[in-house]
Amino acid sequence: MPLQIRDTVPNLEAHTTAGTLRYHKSTADPWAVPSSQPSDFTPLCTTDFGHSTNITPELDHRDAKIIRLSVDPPNNHATSASNNKQTQRHPPNHP
């Protein structure tokens, strides 16, 4: 089911790098930015993580948070986060 702008995202539950996430409870702040990624270690994923990590202070200022949706299991993300720290100067800081 494709989502459109202003659609309500299903209240999914997922195991993340930050523990169990219940979407509606975790996005109780005024704004949430759901973001999907291809697989870990792809160029798009690496640069997107780097950019979104760098703008996190601005998103915090605006009461917004990024929630990433991934095809990979959470335990694969530790290696990817280390790679991001090396290539983008910061590890990802959002679930």
C-alpha cells in the first residue's frame, strides 16, 4: 500500500537499533519523517545517513525526528554505522 503525503502511517511495531519501536508512540512529537533505505552499505544509504545525521540538531529544534525503515535486520546496522562513522564522520543517530 503506497502512502501519500498526509496519509496516516500504519501503527507498526519493529525491532530497531534503539529497541522496540511502536510507530505512533515513537512519533508523538509534532513531526516525523519516515525514510526508507535500500540495503546497508549502498552509496545512497551511506550519504543519506550522513546528511540526515548532520541535520539532526535542526530537526530537534523543529520537534521533528527521522524514523528509518530498512530491509536489513537491526543487528546488521552496527557494522553499517561504523562504516558511516568512517565515511561520513558521524554514525547514524536515529532508529
